[in-house]
Amino acid sequence: MFFKNSLTIVWFRVLMPLFSVTCFILAVLC
């Protein structure tokens, strides 16, 4: 259970900046 929870936190730490960068690139291109 703890492992799954920490894995979810890692995914959020990775995906949130990536999502922000993607939105930024789309905003610049459009």
C-alpha cells in the first residue's frame, strides 16, 4: 500500500511539470 502511494506521488511529480511544459509549448505555437 505504501509503495503504491509513493509511486502515485512520483507520477504526480513527473506528470505535472511535463503537463505544464506541454501547455506552455502549445500556447507559444498557437
